[in-house]
Amino acid sequence: MSSSLIIDNIGLLVTNDLTLGDGPLGERRNAYLVIEDDRVVAVGDNATAPAADSRLDANDRGDGRTSRPVCLKAFSSSPSWGESVTLWAW
């Protein structure tokens, strides 16, 4: 059975994909990302965030600044959406 995790209220999400954000790093502000079965399956703006089985709020202070750094490690040098990732949250 598939399970999903949404990380929302991300102050700055660097996608490294020019088609998913602004500038050479594909930056998105006030963003979310969804992980299903160890794969990133969606990114977008907080205002359009979908429901998920679990939720991790990257800004639990409520002041617009990300208080919980999140690092996603892809298993290739140039990851693409849908590849397996390892999630660390502090």
C-alpha cells in the first residue's frame, strides 16, 4: 500500500530543474513537495498543496522562515522526478 508525505511551508525549495522554478537552480518560494514510496512525485505552491497521509511543516514557527532544514539526497548525480530519495529532517 502506498503512503505519502507532504513537506509544506518550505520558505525556499531548490529543485535544480529550470522548468520547476525560477533562476538557474529552479528555486520556488513558499512551496511544498510530496513524497510517495520514497519518490518525489510533486512540487508546487503552498496555496495548492494536496492532502497526504503524513505532514511535515517546514515552518513550525509561523513567521515565514523555514525553521526545519530538509535535505533530499537523490541516488544519481542528476536526479529526475520520480527517483528514489533519502530524507533527512533536523
